[in-house]
Amino acid sequence: MMRKFLFCGLLLLVFTLPALAEDTVCLQCHGGQEGRLGAPVGQWQTSIHAQNGISCHDCHGGDPSDFAMAMDPSRGFIGVPAYTEVPAFCARCHLGVAEDYAASAHGQALERGGPQCVVCHGNHAVVKASIALINEQSCSRCHSYERAAQVKQTISETEATLTQLDTKIVGLHRLGIDTQKIKGELFAGRNDFRRLFHTVNLEKMRAQTDEFGQRLGKVQAQVDSIESTLSQRKMLGGLVVLLLLVAGGVAMLIRKSYHDEE
């Protein structure tokens, strides 16, 4: 019986953990090397890609199960892209953002050495997208921080709302609430909003900020409604418990009074 319990617990743990990338031959080979050949493994292990199960072959191609054919072009290996090829490289997954980047001042300057994806996001140690990526240290490598600071200020309120809603939705999910629909709406809104600020068009951002605020307001209203329902249930549950305690106390008094009369 105990073995069955432990086995079920292990299965539950496996299926509730975030998806982790498998230990491919890429990781086994490069993980045992020093210097520039081994460094990407440690960097990748800290990345948002690793957290979401995205491994070497998902970007670089090749056969992750065969040491001999891992880097064979016939198995789809494409290696490291040239500097100007990076946006197209990343666009295989991040299509929407890549389209807006290509039309932006950054994208238009790519052939002249303008910034591309890894300049801001990193290549192997890819960090989770957040407003923190817009900072003076990073942006001033190419230009003054003044306009970037205005961009950050413009999007900060919406980003804060996104973070707040995400935290609340995760909390509701942990309580057993079906949040799939709301989570999908938030995911779509976040993606569209982040596409917007990849345009690095301050005027466009300011013009559409209210629109995103309204979209997020609808999600917020759904979250508030669920929280209100849960609060009412909690109050009702507390009232029922209180009534049961009072009823129990009255029953004890009646029983005591009955025994005293005897």
C-alpha cells in the first residue's frame, strides 16, 4: 500500500513540474568541455529556454540523440547564425515580435550593425522578457538612454498590471479554479503588447496604451469576479462553521441541563 502511495506521489510530482529539456548528446558533449565550447551549457541552464524545455537542437537543429550525426547538415543542423541572420533565426518561434522588430528603427539599422535579438535578450542565457530589460546600462551601449527611459515609463503601468494579473491567475489556479480561458486572454494581450514595444515607436505606444488598458481591464474584471465569489464562499463557510459551533454549544448545554435535572 505504501509503495503504491509513493508511486502515485512520484507520478504527480513528475506531471506537475515545469517541462525540462532532456539530456541530449549536445549537452553531454559540450558540458564536458572548457572555454567557449563548454560555456553555453552553463548559460543555457539558467535561461528561460531551459525552464520551458527548449534545448540546443530546437534552435540549432541536428540530431540530439546521435553523437556522430548531431552536427550533420543532413539532420537539419544549422549551427551559429551570422549577426544579421539572428532575427530570422529567432523568428522561427517568435514570428510576431520579429515582424515588428524588422519594421522598427532597430531592424532597419541591422545591416549597419544595429541591435538584434541577442544584443538585448542574450543568446544562451536568455532571460525572461520583462521591463527590466530596458535599462540605462544596456540601452546606452548604442545610444543615449533618454528615449528608452520614455518608452519604459510609457509601458510601465501596463507591465505592472500584466505582472499583477499573472500572479493572481497563478494563485487562483493553485486553488483549483479553471483559469485556462483567462490565462489565454492574458497571454494574447501580453504578446500583442510586447510586439508593440518592439516597434520602439514611442508615439505608437502612447496611442495604443489605452487600448491595452481596456483589454486588461476585461481580464481584471473576470479575476475580480472569481475572487469575489471565493470570498463569499469563504464567508458562507465561516458562517456555517460558526452556526455548527453554536449548535454544538447549545446541544451541550441542553445535555448538561438534562443531566442536572436527573
